[in-house]
Amino acid sequence: MTDLATRDALEVPRLDVAAVRADFPILARQVHGRPLVYLDNAATSQTPRQVIEVFDDYYGRYNANIHRGLHTLADEATAAYEGTRETVRAFLGAAETREIVFTRGTTEAINLVAGAWGRANLKAGDEVLISRLEHHSNIVPWQLLSRELGFAIKVIPVDERGVLDLDAYARLFTERTRLVAVNHVSNAFGTVNPVREMARIAHEHGARILVDGAQAAPHQRVDVRDIDADFYAFSGHKVYGPTGAGVLYGKASLLEAMPPWQGGGEMIATVSFEHETTFADIPHKFEAGTPAVAEVIALGAALRWVSGVGLEAIGAWEAQLLARATERVSRIDGLRILGTAPDKAGVLSFVVDGAHSQDIGLLIDQLGVAIRTGHHCAQPLLHHFGVDATCRASFAAYNTLEEVDLFAEALERVISMVR
Ligand code: PLP
């Protein structure tokens, strides 16, 4: 622990970590007889009681299918579900609620853009730019579609710190570039990408930009209009919400022009065997079938919780945690941090000479510390850096400096055991 880290931590008075922690029942549990130190937040963040309570309330009081019922329960469920749309709109700074489509998560949102916008707008000879930093969920949907349609995928390179090369990015554009698909924050390295600038460059070339915000939404304020994103996606379970609910933001003009993605109930205006079936207005055109009603309502509670704590306070606090963790693990002999971008979210990825990441992950769990090991669904990135796997600690609003110290001590112990 450095004096600097302590002083800086004290200069972030807006986040009361003890009060934040009190909202998370799971943080009281023990793992292998030790207090849980949960540092796998980039995979899934924990859930405050305000979100957990939504499920009891919904299933205990007003469980009903939405939109089509005339009875009281259906009305209440519809109002709560549609209320979340407004919460998401405000959270993202979007202009209109009809620009907010509920999905199962980021993966489904990107597949929706590929399947609906991509299929209608891409053809052989076109080009899609994605970055070396992408999660598989922003790579594979484009690869699948490119096999079918024959467009080319070009990769925006990274430097040795895991920072995107913006000059190279600008040079990749041709008159056939139709789309840029890039993450806002890298899940593997924590790099924060300059998506506003990237959107400006994409638009200058007449291309659209899809931003994967899965790792940004929990850590910083997002304003889709300021970024000028054409599409923006995030997942509820990484932003203190439930699994099974996520968001696709799309500019209304784009969503309106897109064909439907999945067909079924809810997304139609009229269905006929004699005439053309017609579709509902956006966003309902993209929400076929019964959605995850309780999960979406709980997502609303999560976003209200995050906004109540304040994303600026959360981001500043996580920066303290990251600085402390970086400083502590840097002292460990033979430990190499991957991802050293100057602008980084709370993600610390590293490898250790003479120690397998998987062994570290398993052994540190025995000490109550949950980190993630593996390729983090970013194999092209890890292979570029010459590794198959890293250990990754990732931070959230409820983590403490003491937990960072416990993690660093546990890591030192585990490394001494496996070497
Ligand atoms: N994009 C990024 C950057 C991610 O970190 C993740 C999940 O780890 C995803 C997309 C996929 O999110 P989900 O599995 O919630 O669809």
C-alpha cells in the first residue's frame, strides 16, 4: 500500500464503499472458509438487493405477459417493463425510447445488428473493420455473415500496450468500408478506446459504427449521442443487473430501415396468409416473443442503483483499486502485465513466468479470491501477445483496497507454491 494510493482514495469521498457493500448480500459469504474477495467483475458483477428484490416482487405480485393483456397484472408488468426502456434511454443519453431494444445481452445485440442491418447492407466486396481487441462476440457474428455474404473483415492493429493504432485505423478505410465494430473498453486488457474519435472517422468515410459497450457501461458514463454511435450494446449482468437482459441502442432511422431479425409474436402489426405480413414499429419489431420481463425490470433497478452511486464516483474508485493492484503485483518477480494503456478501466491482466494461469486461478480460489483465467474470449488478442491465457483481476464499486492487498498477498503465496 502506498501513501499516494491512500491519499488518492480519500480524495474520492462520493463513493461510500461500506454503504455500497451493504447492498450486496453475496459479499458476506465465505469461500473455502475465507471471506470472499470477488475480482471477476468483468465476467459478471454481483447484484445488489435492490435488484434481487425485483424478482420476489414481480413473481409475488404482478407476473404476467406484457403488451397484450387488458388485465391489471398485464398492465403493471407492461408499465414496469416499458419503464425500464426509459431508464435505459436516460442511462445512455439516447434521444428516444424507441431507440432502445431489449436483448439477452451484448452477444445477442451484436447478432441482431449482424443479422438484420448486416444482412441488408453488406455484400461481396464490402469491408467491415473490427479491432484486434475484440471479444469473440464482436468477431464471430461478422465472420459467420462474411462467409455467407462474402464481405472482407479488416483488423485494426494494437501497439505493445494494447492501444489501438488510430493512424492505421484511418488508413484502413476504403470506399467499400461499410461498418466499424469496436469495443468501448477491452475486457481482456481494460483499454478504453477513443470511440468518439473513431465514430467521427467512420462517419467521414460514410461507414456506420457499432460500439460494444459491455465493459464500459459499468464503469463510465456513456452518452451515445456524444459518441455519435450508430449502435451501442451492453449486458445487464455486467452492470450489477441480472443475466438474460441486455440492450441494443440503435439510431431510430437505422432501426426503422432494418428488416426484422427474428419472427414471432409481439413483432408484427398484422399477419396474413393472403397479404404481406406487416411489422410492428421499432423497437417492438426487434423483440419477437415473450421477453425476459422480470430480468428487464431488474435491469432498470440495476441502472437506477448505479446512477444512484454515480458512475463518476465508481470510475474514480475503480481507478484507485487498479492503481493499487498494479503497484502491488508489479513488485512480483517474473510477473508481466498485459495491457498497459494510459487510459484503462479496472482490469488487470497478467502472466507469471514459470506458473500456469490456470494453476494460479485454482489455488487462489482456495484462499477465497475469485479471479478469471483463460483467453477471456479474446483469442486473437492473446495470441498476438504470444500467450494462450492470462490471469485477470477486475474491479467493481464494492471492492476495497484491503481486498486488493489480500489479492496481492494471496497471489504471492500461490506463485511461491507453484514455482
Ligand atoms: N463484449 C465484451 C467486451 C465482453 O466483455 C463480453 C462479455 O464478457 C461480451 C461482449 C459478451 O457479453 P454477453 O456474454 O453478456 O453477451
